[in-house]
Amino acid sequence: MVERRRLLWVVVAGTMLLGTAATAFAPTPRWLIRRALWLQLERNIESLTATFDLMRYDIDGYPRGFRTTQRLTVVAPDKLRRETDLPDGALVEVQNGAKALLEVPKKGVQLQKARPTVWEQWITAGKPLDAPAAGDRVVKGFEQLGIDVEQVSFSRFDGRVCYVIGAKPWEKDKPQAWLDKETLHLTRLIWVGTDKQRQEQRFIGWGSAEGGAWLPKSIERYRGDTLIERATLRDVERNQAVDRARFVIEK
């Protein structure tokens, strides 16, 4: 009887120790974000030049979608140029530090204050930023979208376990960011737009032959539950010579 009780206590103590070890480190959302941006900095991306095959489903006169090409160039830590071929001409978006330029077909050039999206902050993370600074920049971007950076849970996306920052898995309309649990790649962003509608970006196919760890294979954008845009990566080059004059924004 005594031996049986001793064995029982050994089993109970062992279970408690295992439970303590398993829960000894529970990463906070802020730690996860900083760790993710540290990994991004480790990829040593000074610039990316990418071409996407783009399908737009929100253009009048194209009920089956408008197929076109989009060209993206980013230079760390805060330069971006995106060119999208539209029926009336090229839509050009440029961001350089605090300045931004938008050139709309038939409407001309508009100078704006730069308001980079979280995704743009993510892919332009690079020197001279360090992980804390890059992480803090993304945290601020999350907070501006209404994402609670003190809350984290788990769910699955594209067959993989993800951290869900800002919501529980069943809270589909609450602002949130999803990070792959293994790689910490950004996989989903959900927020409420200025039109009060649910907005979502999905970043699918990290580790593909085309994008590797630099860019996902495809990026989808939703308004409500409706797909309005899908960009499929055709090719990408890292740290190639970039004409920095293409980022100049004159007053």
C-alpha cells in the first residue's frame, strides 16, 4: 500500500513538472511580432523587385474580372513603388519616408502623407532598423487597425497552425493578425475599413519556388466575404540595383 502511494505521488509530481515546463514560456503578442521582424531582418533584404499576375474583380465593365500585371519595388526601410496596369492607364503608387504620391489614370498626380499598410511595413523592414524598432512600427500599425496586441490565441489557416493576435478564432469580424506558428510569416490581416466593411488580406503560399521566404505565392484581398483582388507572384529578385530616382517625390 505504501509503495503504491509513493508511486502515485511520483506520477502526480512528474505530471506537475511536465505541465510547468510546458507552460514556462508563453510568448506574448509583442514578443511574437518582434521575433517575426527579427527573422525578416535576418533575410537581409535591402530591396525586392517583383512582378505579379493580378486579377481585379471590382472594376466596372469586367464581370468576370480584369486580368493585368502589377510591378512592385521596395527598398528598406521605407520606400515602395507599385505600378498596376488598368484599362485607362497605369496606376502608380509611391511611398518615400513620410511622403506619398498617387498617380491615377486621367486624374493626374496627388501628393499625400504616407500611410503605409502593415504589409508594406513588414516587407520593407530592413537596415538601419533593428528588430525592436521594426517590431514597434508593426505594433503601431496593428493598433491603428484596431488589433488588440495584448491578446493571442491559436487557429489553423491553409493547413497550418497560426497565432491569432487580437481575437479568438471564432471572432471572424474582429480586427486581427495571423502569424504562422512555425515560421512567423504573416498569413492573414483582418480589420474594419473606413466604409465600415470587413477588410481582409490573405498571404498564401510562403516558401514557394517563386517567392521563398521573401514573398508569398499569392495575396488575396476581400471586402466582406467577397474576393476583390488576387495577386499571384510571377517572379521576384532580391538586392538588385534599383533606380532610386523612381522614388523621388517632389513638392
